[in-house]
Amino acid sequence: MKFPPGPRGREVLGFVKEPLPFLEKTARRYGPISYFRVLNQRIYLVDEPDLIQDILVHRQHLFVRDTGATLLRELVGDGLLTRDEPGHRERRRILQPAFHRTQISSYATAMVDETARAMDSWREDDPVDIAAEMKRLTLAIVGVCLLGADFRSEADRIAAVLERVLKRSRWIAPGLALIEPLAHVYRAVWPQGPSLFFGSERAELEAILTPVIERRRDGGAEDILSLLLSEFNNDDAANEIVTMVLAGHETTATALAWAWNLLATHPRVEAALAEEVDAVCGNRAPSIDDIPQLKYTAAVFQEALRLYPSAPVFGRRPSEDLELAGYRIPRGASILLSPYITQRNQRWFPRPDSFEPERWLDISIPKFAFFPFGGGAKMCIGEPFARMEGLLILSSVVQRWRFAPVSTTAVVPRASVTLRPNAPIWLRAKARTPRALTSASGDLMTRHSGVRTDRP
């Protein structure tokens, strides 16, 4: 069998020690498809938009999810995020109405109001742990918009659970290929059995979420939680709720944290962003009707997602032997696709490591040179929600605040379930000109930067 080029011998140890730098170095050195082996697992790395589209779209029926889904399933259960066909298709069909464009649009007011509430706690010149702030904010938004619940008081507790999961994942993941067959057997025999790796974390999440579910079971509201409770049994509903709470806030929060860090270190871009928001929104809060005009704001968010996609690497496995780029790929091999690596390929993005939002105002690239939300039938169902949320948070915050770095020490990305920074991102809050803002819900509130406005 002919294998693609790739690292061999001791060089492969880099995949275990520092997977993201190792994969980037491999892609740049060996080209659009490369190969290496870790223990008994054959791994192919693909960095070519046409091949990525072939895997995710044209021949998606020949691939299933890779090892990462096995690990994730032990936390969120058997749901939309971890299923393969035909179960995935049926689950997505049920959930899709809740993410229809019209339904997504109805969440805009809550997104803006929750952002305003979060900003009220900031003070002039205070250091802000921006990643932690964005997690609290996006968790509050997921709670209000998708589940009709207030998660603000539980934000730190949920964040702590997720932090334990990510730390444990880092040492489980390298050896998961060896024990994965046993995990599949366990899950086939005992589908609803305790989590192999995250039992206490899953139990704590359920303890937080169960009261919310019970309060709403007979509430008659029309939202995603009501849809879940009407369509699924208790176990399936719990799996989807855990998925939405974790994935629905962590990914957007991570993208926004990187965006604010980039803006803090690129004052010219921040000034251009603020200028556009001022021109479009004036002295009122942003709304969904402003989004088509916020072109530079969209470019900022897009460029942050290009440089720091929340899901840096994910995998697929062929369900049968097949040919890819002239190479024979055996059934069960791991094929890694990396938005982080492909979106930093200078072939598609000149000066690939530079933060240049302007590139998105006039760009022509292959479709899968940029795929932070995946693609094909398994593309992230929450993509429209996340994009709208990102733009409304960016535009709302920049009206009142800008940020400056606290330290000159640069943070760097660390690949885990999401692309988190290797250390907290501390930024110093700087107030912009106070102004009277009309909230998205229509109330007129005078917000003085650095002074908390209590709400009823």
C-alpha cells in the first residue's frame, strides 16, 4: 500500500506532546495530504479545500465521526453532536425548526440585553478576565434564548465543571485509540450506563439542569427546551440539553475572547470597528436590523474565527476502504481535518498569521479554505445563532468599552476540545464616551461607563 509522505520515528512523538504545532508543521512540510502512525492508529492529515469538501460533503456518507466523538459522548451522551447516520439525520430533523432563521432572529433582543447587563459590572481601568466574562455572558444567553432559564448564578459552577473535563481530556485523548474498542462495547451493552471518564462531571451538570427541566415540564412555553421535552424521553432530552449548554456557550465565548484579545493589540482595527458601529447604530443599542450594515464588524469576527477557530481539529473515519488524492485509505483510519491549519495556509490567506479583517471585504477563496463550523450534513446546527450572537456582542460592547492589554506576555492557543488560550487573557477596560442608549427592548436607559445601573 502506498502511503502519503509524513513524519516517521521519534518525530511523531510531537503529536502527543504538542499536537497543534506538530500538525501545522506536518501540513506545511508534506503538503495537502500527509500520513503518520501513532501506536496502532493510522492517521491522515488533510489540508486541501477540495479534499475537505469531498470528505464533508460529496462523499460524507462514506465517513463516520472519529475518536473525539467517542470521548465527547461520555460527557454529553448520545445526541446530535455525537451521532452518525441515520440517527444524526433524524435527530437534526427534529431540532432544526428551533434553529430556523426566523426563530434565531427572535433571540436578538435578549442577546443585546444580556450583553448590556454584563457590561454594567465593569469598571474603568479594572482588569477583566475576558475569557471568563465571555463565558458568563454566552452562558446567560444560551439559558435565556434556548432554555428559558437563568444560568447567571450557576455560570462559575458550570465553567468549573467544564474546566475539569478539559484537563482530564488532555491526558485521556492520547491513549483513547487503545481503549476505544472497549468503550464501544461498553456503550453498546449499556447505552445509558455511567460515563467512563466524566461520571462526576455529568452528575453535577444534571444536578444543575434538572431543576430547570422540572420547572418547565408543565410550563407550556414555546422554546427549544419545550421542544426537547415534547419530542424525547428524559435521557435523550438531558443529553441534548447538556450539549446545548456546553457547546452553545463555550465555542462562542472562546471565539469572542480571542477577538477581544486581537482588538486590544490592534488599536487601528478596534477604532475602525467602533467607527462603523457608531455610524450604523448612533446612540442606540444594536439590533438585528443593523447586521447587514455591520460589514466590518462581521469581518472582524470572521478573521478571529479564521485565526482561532473554536474547534481546531476534528476527524472522520472511512467506513470502507476508499481512494483519496491517489492514496488508498483503509477502513477505520483517522482522517484529521483542521480549520486552524487550513485557515492559516498562505496559499489562500496572504500573511496568514496577521490579523487583517479587511481581507474579508474582498476575497475569493475555495469554499473549504474556511470552515470553522464544519460542513455538510454534520455542520454545526448552531452556526446562525453563533454568528448573530458574535456580531451583536461585539457591536454592543464596542459602543461603551475598549480594552488594553494588562501584560506584554502573549497568550498562545492550546488545543483541547476547544481552542483555548494557554493562560487567562487579562485586559484593562477603558470606557468610551458615555451615551444614552435605547435598548433592544425599547426602554431608554442612560448608561454611564463604569457606573452600574440596577435593573428591576
